[in-house]
Amino acid sequence: MTGTIKPKTIKNKTIFYSKLFSINLVTYPINHSVMNHVDNVQKGRYYKLNLILVQPKVGGVFKCKKCIINLFNRVYLFRPDKYEHSVTKIESGKRVLLSFALNI
């Protein structure tokens, strides 16, 4: 009997959403990574405050060209519309974050 193993996907639960502000609970599984990118916005300034609730055992390191705030590698305030950011491959465990986004 043969079969394929379906890779685990990101779980993104929207807690609150409006045009200006949103809150999401995001879970990244093992073997996931986020390539280096900038988030496009149609207008205004875009800010994100990410609180890392669960750190992966290995990997899953957030990298940002310029953070406004980085507290203990668990709390990040940054401009995803202005500065490149990424997450290294999660090699063990999972990464869970609470993300607050503001577009003004």
C-alpha cells in the first residue's frame, strides 16, 4: 500500500479583523520557513507586533533588516512594508505567535 504524506500547513486563526487593525494566532509546523520578503500595502504605514508564544526547539528564528523593538527574541515590533524579514526553517517543534497588525 502506497500513499503520500500531506505536509502540515500553517494554521492562521483570525481573532479580530478590520481595515486598520487585525489580530491573528499563527502556528507554523516543523519544516516550515518564510523566505525573505517585504509585505506590500496599498497605502499608509504598516506595523506588526509579533509575540512568540511557543519557540521551536531548533530553528524558526525571525530575522528582520530593522526592528523597532526586539525584546528577548520573543517580542518584535517592525515595519513589514519597509524592511525585509524572514523565518529560518523550523527543524524541531513548532512556532506559535500572536500577531497584531496596524495599517495607518
